[in-house]
Amino acid sequence: MQTVRRISQGIFLLLFLFLFVQTQSKGADELGYPVKIFLDFDPLIFVTTLLSSHSVQKAFYFSLVIIIATLALGRVFCGWACPLGTLNNMAGAIRKRRPAVISISWNRVKYYMLIFLVASSLFTLQLAGIIDPISLLIRSFAISICPLFEYSVRGLFDAIYAFHPAAADRISEPVYSVLKQGVLSFQQPSFNQSAFIGVLFLVIIGLNLVQKRFWCRNLCPLGALLGVLSKYSLLKRSVSEGCNECGACASVCQGNANPDKKEGWKNAECLYCWNCDDICPQNAVSFGFGGGVRGVGIDLGRRRIVASALGGIITVPLIRVSPLASSVSLSPELIRPPGSLEEGKFLRRCVKCGECMKVCITNGLQPAFLESGLEGLWSPVLVPIIGYCEFRCTLCGQVCPTGAIQRLSLEDKIRVKIGLAMIDKGRCLPYAHSTPCIVCEEVCPTPRKAIWFEEAVVKDRGGREHILKQPRVDLDLCIGCGICEAKCPVKSRPAIYVTNIGESRPGGKQLLLS
């Protein structure tokens, strides 16, 4: 069974990595695979989104499969399918010495975190995506690990090409071509906060050197939810009278479920890895759908449960009293992707998984910091100076698992306003320096150009007159895509820039009174 479990873990991890790689444009405005399927099967995202926004995408009902499987078989998802759990397993295998003894009360932390998240969701604050294992893994890979991998690969092949070691480029170039077609992005991705998010992920992996599957045992809120459900699972663990309590099973238990204690076994912590069955020298352990051992309950303490729930409730006003969280004072740089819901509804649904940022073909979608207050941390925001919103691209709406970014048809998308371009005359070449420049008008993608010119007679320092085309922005036609800012030849701070004023989503700021 241990071999079967490892094969299952490997298959699901490879499936996750395959779908992750497919989360990018292949040249067409359509993704050929259900790249967000792991999130669709996530019960924690399903529950918290339902509580915070009172509605969920239909695809989230796939999570009922995991719930039913847990009620029947226990925490098999954690032990057999979870990709983050598999990575933790692999990292824990590096440590060959006896694992550190961690206080048994540590495994209660994940239940307190679950209570905290559910309580805050009841009051419309969606925080689960920050520490949900699937969302956390996708975000870490998309924003940190994948850019690091691509940078290393490109650097390696560039070095081979530059130095031309004996006929090596005959092998390296075909390999590089295959990688560009199937694995690497169109351009090197880069993200704000990449190092910070990567360090957090490496800390989670590194904790396995302290205790194997430390995250799964002590911190994972999805594991806590499945642990509560597995309390009623039909598959039970049985121990025969032949058990002499040698402790061999305890040394290989992945969930710290006290398998060596006949009456103290914690079925909510058991990952059903079958390690105890495989290692038992007396063959005293078995799993079946018969009677079995019911196991001890989850002793959390009434006061701690109440404190966790109150903490989740109190967090809601603490976060939302920030001026940046007010719709009146939202940062002008908070440009949401096209199809985004009204800001309040958007934050109640967005789980900060990073799928939309991974799929953005210009790298313009970046993880927010405080543009929308703490509640909007790591949610997607367009940064035009890094990358613009491609006029004929709807991929971000296709990958959003919760509907925070609605899927739009191309016809609808090109009419959506996400902001408005403004011209800084003190930096614009035709205005400030009597120098011809028409770049912003040339790159404007709208069928009828949103940037138009007015001819003006200007004088240079010598008094000579010149006729220049000075740009203007049409308020009705500009959609705020940001390509003019991205391509403006005035660097450091472009002479034309985009803010969220004029966005078409409900509650957006408007430039004109009527």
C-alpha cells in the first residue's frame, strides 16, 4: 500500500505540474485544458467563498467529490493526492535522523485557523486563499518558483550559446526550442514581492526538516476541515490483540495520529498512508469498513474555540477601517483586470491564487500590496509600466476559479473600461520639449483611436516656429489598457499614464459629473 500511495502521489503531482504549465497562452485566446481543476476540487475555498459571497461558481461543486471521499475513506486527499503534501513528503524524506518531538497541542493550531477563517468568511472577509494549500502552492509557483526556474533555464542556454563549447549548441538549441514551445513563457516573467512569497514557501518546505509534514500536521486549514469530516469516515483502522505497543508505527506515522496507542488513536489526524500497516512486525494493524477503532475526539478547548471565532470576527473591522479599503479613497493605481466585479464583491471572492497573473501574456498583472488595504493583499492589479492589458486577450477570466474576474467574450471585453489614460504635459515631448512624438497614438489598439492629435504651432529656443501634433485622450473611447504607458519613450515616469478613474465596473470612480 505504501508503494501504491507513492504512485498516486506522483501521478497527482505530475498532473498538477502539467496543468500549471498549461496555464499560459499558446497563441490563441483559449486554454485547452481545465487548468484550475485543483482549485475547483478544493472544499475550503468552496466553503469560505460560499459564506463570504453567498454564491459560488458551478465548477466548485466538484469539491463535493473530495468531501464524499473523506466521509467514506478519511483524509485520503491529504495522504494520496495533495500536491503540497507530496512536496512536504519529499522534503521530509531528506531528514534521516529521528524527527524532533513537537508538542501534541501544535496540531490544534490548524483547527483554530480553520475556525478563524470560517468566522471571518461569515462576515464577508475572504482570507482562506492566503493559506489554503492549493492556492498557496499555485501562487508560490506562479509568482516565485516558476520565474526563478525560467530565469535559470534561459541563463544556462544563453551561456551555452555565448561560449560555444565544442558542438554543444547542436544539442542545446533543439532542447531550448522544445522548452520554449512547451514549458517556457513568451517572455521572462517577473513579479513584485516574488522574493518574499518565495521565502514563505521555502520556509513551509524547510519546516519538514524540523518535523516531517509540519505544515500538514499543524498548520493546514484544509487538512483541519478534512480532519473534522474524517471523524465520521466509514474506513476504520483496527488493531488486534497481537499488538505489543512496540512503537514502530509511531515512527512512520505521517499525521502524528498516535497509532501506537490502542485507545488514543486520533483518526482526524490520520492521513491513511498505510505506513503503520506496512511496518507492523506483528501484522496487528489493518484497515477496513467494519467496526474498527473509533478514535479519540478533537480536544480544542471551548475557550480557544470561542477566541478563534472572535478573532476572525474582530479582524473584519480591523482590516476594513483602513482608508485604503474605502471605495472613496481607493488608490488610483488599483487597476483591476477586465471583467472584475465591484471592488467589495471582488475581494469577497478573490482567493489570491495567482492564476490570472500566471496567464497574463504581458506580465502586467502583479500581486497587490496595499493598494486596496490588507484585504486586497496579493490580489491582481494591472501595472501598465510593466505590462499592458492585451486588447484581444480574455485569459484571466478563463482561469479565475471563483468568478472574481468574470469570463467575458472578446466582443464584451474590448468594450470594458478598466481605467483612463492621462497626459502629463510637463513630460510629454510635443508639449514640454517641442519634439515630435506620436507613439501613444500609434500603439492605441481601439478600432477608432482613443488618442487623437491637435496640431499646434510652437517655437523652439531660437524662435523658429514648428507645427507639432499634440496628443489628446478621448474620454469615451479610452479603455485604460495601458499600452500607451508601457510604450511611452519617456522612461522612469511615462508622460502618459493610466489610473482607475473612469472604470466601467460598478462603484468605479468617474471623471465627469454626468
